[in-house]
Amino acid sequence: MALRHYLIGELTQDFADGLLARREALRRLGLLGVSLAGATALLAACGDDGGDDRTLTPTAGKPASTAGPSGSGPPAAGAPIRFTGSQGELQAAWAAAAKPRGAVLVIHENRGLTPHFFDVVSRFARDGYSALCVDLLSGEGGTASLTDPAAAAAALANAPVDRLVADLEFGIDELQRRVPGAKLGAVGFCFGGGMVWNLLQAGEQRLAAAIPFYGPAPDNPDFGKAKAAVYAIYAERDERVNASRDSAEAALKAAGLTYEIRTFAGADHAFFNDTGPRYNEPAAREAYRAVLDWLGRHLA
């Protein structure tokens, strides 16, 4: 599915789940380019009664993990770095493994390079994989420069996919420079999972492993030029993203890629993010163990 369509659907799902008030949902849909009439119709389809007095679901996450799903102690903190991209300087979070077994490109959600992703790169580094997460909002000044919480998704929706893919490819260049000779993987979450699929569609051949977490596959996907072994993670309750699962699997089969698809029972979209309202600790821990196993098989 087109990334803009996905981002609009994610926002309306947040409204349907009680995570956004009507007025705020309308405002954010407007930032995504949806007309007031169109936004009103979308919210009506979610059961909106036209009022704005709903009780919002509390954000049930917790602070960023100190140990991570498989940890035996706190991971080293990820560090902010900058390096040259195709259209200027790119910002990123970076964490180096003491004895790297491989290197991982982490791709953030639609909120940009939040503190959660500094934590995620640190977890991978603790577990043997040097990791880098490119801020795909670098061209807008970086995630930290955006004071409106809705601005990140709007900016990503307006960014050409080719630009986003190019920024990620420069991130792979930077990983190769920092961890020379290492095999490379990519792990993305939500919007970032969709970007993992887009890297495969773009024919990025430097990836030996690719792991999209509940990421929407592109329309009519074609992974024929990719070489990565793909471990695709879905959540049972994530109906929007699951709608693209069959087309993704058909494209993986057609490309002859090594792949495995796993759907986590009872889990919802974004279940891995331990700072978010849909965090599912048992599923997140099991998913992380499976990710490390996949990386160990295809990068080490």
C-alpha cells in the first residue's frame, strides 16, 4: 500500500482505538492532506458521533527498556551522529557492538527518531550487532526540531519514497564504513517496516537479512532484485497491515528469496514498542528472540 495511505489509516485507527480525540484527529488528517469533508467521513467510518468528549485510552506503555527483551543488564546508550547523505547531512542514532557479529540498519516508526530508537540500537549492540537508525526527517531539520507531535508523520507522508530509500542507502554506506566486512541486515517497525519492503523493492542487494515488523508492503511488490533472507513479523489484530501480507508473500515466493512469516497471536500493531499504548511484553520478548535467531543465521 502507498505509504501516505498507510499513515492516514494508522491515524484513523488510533482514533478508533481511543488514542486521539476527534479534534486532534481532524487536525492531523489535515496535515496529511485530507480535506475536512474527507477527514470527517473517515472518522465517521470509525464510529465517530461528531462529538469530542470521548475518554481517551491512557498510553499504557512504560519508559524505554533498561534491559531490553533479552538483556542481562542495561544496554550502552545509543549516540547521536551525523554523516553526509545525498541531499545534505543525515542525522542518526548509533551504537557499536564490542565484538560485532554483523551490522543492522534500524528504521524508525512514523514519529521519527524518538528516544525509543536510541534504545533499540543499543539493544542490538549489546546483543552483538552494531546498529544505526537514520533520522528520515533529517531533511526537515531532524525529528528533535519538530515541536508538533503530528509533524513527523505529515513530513514523512510528503517525502518522496525515492528520497527516503536514498537516505537509507546512505545509512547502509555508513554502516559499511563503521563495521567494514560485516554482513548487513535491516529491521524496521510500522512505517519503518514498510521502508524495509521498499528497500527490497528498490533492489538493495547489500542486505543479507531483512525483518519488517508489521510493515505495509508496496502495491504490486516485486523483490526480484533483492538477496536478503526475510523474516516478516505481523500481529494478529493488525488487520490494516495484514491486508498486504498475501501480496508480500507472493512476491517473496516469486523472487525465490529465503523467507519466513510469523503472526503473533493476540498482538496488535506496534506491539514491540515498549513506550507505546499497544505494547505487548510477551510478544515483544519472543519477537526479539526470533529476530536475534534470524540475524544469527544470516549475518554471523
